[in-house]
Amino acid sequence: MKKILSGTIAAIALIATPAVAQTNERHYAGTVFGIPYTSTNPNGLETLGLELGLLAGVGTRYRAQTDVPGDSEDATPTVNVVFTLSGTVNRDCSFYAGNNSNARNIDFGVIGVRTGDNENVNSAFEMVGDAEANIDTLTAGCNTNNVVEINKNDIRGLVNLNPGGYDTDEFQANIPYAVTASWTGVALNAQTTGTPQSLNVPTTGNAGQKQQGAWRSRMDIDIVAPAVTNKGLVAGDYTGTTTLTLRAL
């Protein structure tokens, strides 16, 4: 059999196609005993016979092979690049308490007692009325779970440390007081809208605390010493300290 390209050009198409095996073509053609034959990509034994035929001058052969390295790694038609962003916000609690310590020295001045000559003996030297102090700051809060604490230094309240001698049935040298702090916040670990919160330490208490989620708001602190009316007050200076603590958890 004979193939003739007459008046034409044999065009070799060079292509690179993704995911297609490289070219490896082996074609044979010839005539044996007057019988034409062709063989395309024969197996090993058949190839051996055909090659021996070529050595004996029988038939012809066409080969086309390619050899090129593949990708260095598996191809990835879609690439996802994840950028992890991170940062840190330090835990902080804030309370604006004035510009110096004078702002935190709460002086009741003269605590009035019944000093009139015409007072009944059962009322003499008793407090005229309640002693009150009102403190507020427009900036308070914590940016994480926290606890609000109130601590008195003495459960007796305001105490006269140098009272001298007195009849304990008729006089006392202390003035009990209550402390109430109020603000807008949320419960511990809650993620919700802030609501009015408060913490009270009564006249008979020494300390109290309340756990909170992050909050920021105005805080009001009211200190009330109810009038002592069952006994008279011993003259002298009455002092006490109350500590408000905002502590991050």
C-alpha cells in the first residue's frame, strides 16, 4: 500500500493540552506476499516482528513521540489564600474620680446633734437628721467581665477614735452608714442592652460585690447615715473610709 501526498503539505500541529497524555505514536505499513498491511501502536511482540521486517527491507514505519517534564506540583486551578488578622485589646477599668485627692475627701462638716437647753433628756445630743453624701462620675466602667466591689474599713461606720469616757447606755461613738452605687450595665457574660444596676452595702454590712459584663456609664454613689436617735453622740471627730473597686475578671 502506498500513501502519496500530492500537491499538499504535511502540517505538523504542535499543541499543549491540559490533562492529555503526551504523544507516543508508532505506525507501520508494508506488503508481504503481495498483501498490504498496516499496524498502529502494536504491542511488544508485534513491534518486534515489524522491526525485524524493517531490518529485512520490508515495509516502513512512522513514529511521533514527545517528552517534556510535567508540572512540578499538582496544578491548582483555584487558590484560596486565608489571611488571619489578629490583635489584642488590653483589659481596663476606668473611674474618673476628680483631679486630686481633695475630690475624694468627703467632709460632712458639723454633724448636728440636739444641743438645745429645752431638749428632753431622752433626745439630748442625738443626731438632728440623716447625714448624706452624693457622689457621681460621668465616666466609669470596664471593657471586660468585671466585679464592682464596695468595702468599708469598719463595719461600725464613721467612728470616733478618741471618744474619752462615756455612758455606753446613753451614748455611742460611731455612726453607721449605708452605701449604694448605681450604674447602667449587664449581667456577667451577658450580651444584651444595658439596664439599671445597683450594689448596696447596708448600715449593718461591711462589704459587697456584684459581677458584671463589660459596661460603661455614669455611676452614682449615695452614702446615707441615718440619724442616730436611740443614743447621744459623743463629741469628737468621726472618720471612716469606703473603697469602691472596679476589677477586671
